[in-house]
Amino acid sequence: MALEFEKITEDVEEMVRSTRQHQQEREVLLEEFLEKLRTHATDWERLEYCLNLVRKKADRKKLRAARPLNILEPLNVAVDPPPLPPQGTIIASDGSQILPDHHAPYLYSLINVGVIIYFHSSDKTPVQLTLANLDYPGRESFSSHPVPVTQFSDNGVLVSLRRDRAEIETLARMVLEYRDQKRPILALLDQRLLYWPVVGAVDGDGTKEMVLQAWQEAMTAIRESDGLLAGYIVRPRKQSVLTLLRSLEVEEAGFDIQSLMERDGNFGLNDAMMFARILRPGQRSKVFVDVSQHNDDFRQTDLHNEVCFFYLNPGHPDWQIARVDLPLWVARDPDVVNSVHALIYDQCQILGNYPYVLARADEIAVIGRRDQENLNLMIENAMQRQGITAAPTAKQSSKDIARAGRKRHEI
């Protein structure tokens, strides 16, 4: 039966009224944050003192804040896009996957990573390639030991973790392979650099720890290959700079330290909303360091991998500010930050508001429905040649019959 829209009309209208009210309330609070940002734009000693006090009082496992990387620019600076490097090489990777389906005849997962190597200010045609990895019960491709069928069958979360690992490891290999190309060589991910496995990740085979270790090893490998690294995040929800500004009130009576550690502790606002009021197309914010226990762990593993970030207006007329993550080895050099800023903004201009290389890597990597059907047929034919036969579950078969060639009939 189709959705009966008339039964939810009232709910939709209430949703609109509620959204309008929340927007009005947030606008008032946003003005307060902007005023605080202007007032304390160079109040470095006070900012450091209050943030350190908050870190002593708060649960450091839950606190997410930011601190200025340096005092070269005020907090509310809007840096214009710098001149582009004369030449350069941009390498981007993205991945997609087929998750295990225990209703299918044969159990497997597939990770497909798309890569593009783009030669900035060159007539050379970009290089495009894909790297696929088929995983199945008993194969030791990602685990330290064979994965039994009973564990493998419902491990879609682990496949996603392995895809993330494959993306950054592939990026590191490509930087090494193309290290003799024109510099700077910028490795770009559509992903935060301060990587953490998704909530609810299963860790029965140690995959989570393996991925975290492999992630940092890949970051280090890119640095050792003399590459630059950045993560591009669309519509970021980080509230770290807002938390930094709220920490200025830490000594006031009735200050709620607990609210700094809550997801909605900043009243539904986030950093991007604030910087949307400051940054014009092409401009970036000051560079900040992520303040969190997780980033402390990154720094302890490799000092150079401490994650920093800035906000960027990619040129979209809307408020959709992006966040660019940088490892410390990139962030600490202002000239290198300028190169990353210029190259990413230039990439955004090709499509309008999103880096071309990331869009292309995604397009290369994506596994369409037809691709999956052909892969299933390829596996089935190979199995039959070896005298192995299987069938989908009755549930899957009934779905296939019910959904095949579905038509709408009206009286």
C-alpha cells in the first residue's frame, strides 16, 4: 500500500513550525558566539588558561574542543584563497563495498577502491584505476586468522572498517608510486583524518585495532613519501570551536561543565554555522588543533599525526561550509597550508562546491546494481564448473519474485 500523505499533513506542518522556532532561537545564540569570537580574537592567554581549566575539570574521554594552532592569525580571520602552486599532483581515493548477504547463494563481501591521479596545471590526462578485493569465509585477506562462516555472515560493519583502511592504504601506495611527479603531491580523502571506527563496530577478530594502527601507519607513510595529506568533510557537525568559546565562562557561577561534553551542549549549533557568517567564497578560517583524548592517542603514536583542521567556504552560495583536516606535519607550515587551501579550492571550482578528484574517485569506485548482478553470475558459473550448487533463501526468492517487474494498477 502506498503512503497516505493526507494522514501526515498535520505532522509536516508542525515540523515546519518547530523548525522555524529553533532557527530563530539559534540565530540569537549564534550572534552571541560571534560577538565572543570577535571580543577574544587575540586573547591568547585567556583562551589557553580557560581551556586548560576545562580539561582538568571535564571527563577527557568525552570532551571535544579546539585550540588555536598558533597566534599568527586572530580567531575570526578569513584568509583569502592564496595563489595556486605552479604545478602539483593531487591523488584521491574513495571506496565502495558489497556487504555480506546470508540470504544469497554464496557468502562474500567486496571492497572496490577508486583512485584518480590529477596533474595540476598540466596537459597530462588524469590516471584512473580501481583496486578490488573479494573476501569470503576462510580467506585471510584482512584478518589475522580465517573467519568462520557463522561470524562472517553478518559482519557488514567490519567490511566498512576494512573499506576505510583500504582507502587510506591505497592512497599511501599511490603517493609512494607517484612521488617523482610535480610537487606538491596532495593526497585527499573524503573522510576525517582523526579516524575512529563507527559506533557499534564489532571487534571479534581484532579488526578495529588493526584498522586504527593501519590508518596511522598509512598517514606516516604519506609523510615519509614527502606527500601532503588532507581530509575533506562536507557539512561537518563538529562543535569544537564553539566549545573553546564557551570555555571562557568556566569560572562563572553556575557554569555547566557537563554540557560541554554533550552532543547537543551547544544548543544545536556547530562550528560551520558560525564560520558561514564569516567566510566568503574561497576563504578559510584559522587552523585549529583538535582537542580530544583520541587526538592525544594519535599524537602519542606519532607526534606528526596530531590532527588539525580549518573551515573552508568552497564557493557554494549556501551556508554549506566544509572542514579540511590536516596532520600536524602539514598544518604547522603556513606556506604548505596555503598550497593545500589553494589546490582544494581550485578543485571545488571545477564542479562548483566539491573537489573534482573526490567526486571522480567516488564515481570510479561505486559498484552499481548491474555490477553486483554480474559478479553474482560470475561466481555462480565458476561454482557450477566445479560441481558446486546453491540457491538463495526462500525469503530472498520471494522478494525477487514480488519485486520483479512491479507495476502500479489503478481502478
